Amino acid sequence: MTTKICLKKAKAISPIIATIILIVITVVAGGFIYAYVSGMLHSGASTNVADVQSISLIPTTTGGTLTLTVSNGGAAAITGVSYEFNGETPATAFALSPSTIQPGGSGSANTTVTISGGAVIDGTSYPLLLKVTFANGATQTISTSVVAEPY
């Protein structure tokens, strides 16, 4: 008895076409990874971050002296800080020293504050709302409080 085996010719893509397809897939995947990583790095560098390093309120006969130190942890310079003290918005903003706080730097400001219908009292906590303005036009609002200290 003889068995006849028929072998069919298998068809496949050529090795050259397979290599080209693998190269295209690798290049496309690399492009997606590059876009993702460069997007993360770019967005991280454009943040605007201001932080209050120190704050004090010293009562005076007419109100109090508010002193503030702000640091710039972002990528744009801080050009101004305005405030709302105890729910009241004064007519003028803080005068920063230096007038522009560069990224990585810090600056201080002080001003005289008043409270309508009363005086600043030692040991009392007062709400303070800061609005930080950056050179790129962005703003950041920081809500905090300050306790009046004795002279």
C-alpha cells in the first residue's frame, strides 16, 4: 500500500515586506512616545505657582502692618500681588520688592491694613485672600489667614 501525500504550497508575505511593516510600526510607536513625553515636559514647565513663605500682622494704633514673603515656583515672573483683608478690598495692591519676582526667586511686600468698625486685635485670626498676577497674564488665588501678633 502506498500513500500519496500532497503538499500544498504555503503562501506568505515576502521577508522584505514583513521587514518594512515592522519598521513602519516601530517608527509610528516611537512618534507617539515622543509626542507624549514632550507634551508632559512642556506642560510641566508652563505652570504658574506662587507660594506664601511667611506672613505676619502687627497691630498698630490705626490698624495693622501686614508683611508678606512670596516665592515663585513657576516658569513665569510674578508682576503683582493684590489682596483682600478681612473681606475688604483696599484701593492699592502690595508694593513688591523686587517689583518683579523671577522664577525660582522670592520677594516681600508690606502694607498698612485697616478694619472698618474696629481695630486689629492681638491673637485674632483674619482671613486673607491673595491674587498673584504673572507676566504671562495668568493669575493665581491663594486663600489663607493671618493671626495678629503683639508688637
